[in-house]
Amino acid sequence: MGKYDNKTVKFKSFVKEWLPYIAVIVLVILIKLFVVTPIRVNGSSMDDTLKDGDIMILNIIGYRFNDIKRFDIVVIKEEHELLIKRVIGLPGEAIEYKDNQLYVNGKKVKDTYGTYETNDFNYTVPEGEYFVLGDNRTNSMDSRVFGSFKKELIKGKTSLTIFPFNRFGTKE
């Protein structure tokens, strides 16, 4: 009986010592899976707003409580990769670029994000989907190539760059 008591005491001591560490690890994993997680910008499709290699914070939970808005920077799951793009068209809207000018449902909308020239096109966004473009319009694989994206494929919103430190801050 003495051995049993000694093992019990050791186990309780172990649990007491390690439980806070285990709880922190579980909490960090849950936050990373369901709330926020880091994401890296790959490529130049969002120049000049975002740069290749920027590390940002992806807000995963935000769109469960807020709607996706025009000009939000979002992360989209496309096959086996994540794309970082800007929302241009909302569900049901007619999107047109003509002479480098954005029109939504026939009305001119100021788009200060697109760099370089945006070739003319028009597109009607299906209900429940979003039309996205990279800010570097001449060098971006976006909805002009892939078509619009269902809301379920949008993993979240990002605007906070955390690395490199000289680019720390929000990017809109």
C-alpha cells in the first residue's frame, strides 16, 4: 500500500506541475485553429499594399460575426494553396472595369487599391459568391482567372502585418 501511495503522490505532483503548460498549449492550438493564425504573403499579386514574404495575422472568426465588405483583404482556399486578394464584388453585383475604372451595378466606384492598369472586363457575381482581385492587377491570378469564390472558401480577413518589423501595422 505504501508504493501505491507514493505513485499517487508522484502522479499528482506531475499533473500539478505540468497542467498549466498543457493548458496553455491546448489554448494556443485552439486559438490558432479557430480565431487567428499567421499567414505569409507569397508572390507579388498584392503589390504595392502587401509584399512577398510579409507575415500577417489572419482573422478566422471575424466573418462569423461580420459581413464581408468590398475592399476587404481576404484569404481564400483555392485547391491546395491560400490566396490573399481584395474583395471587389459582392454577391449578385455586376462588376465592370472600363478604362481602368471600377463600376458596380453600372455606378462608378472609386478603387484606390489597384496598381497598374486593369484590363476591361465585366462579370456578374453569383449569389453567395465574391469576386476578388490582386492589387497588382497586371500580375495576379484572381477571379478573372478562377471566377468568383463561395463564402465557404474565404478563410478570413487579414490586415495586420507583423513581419518584417519595418512594415508592422494595418494594411487596408
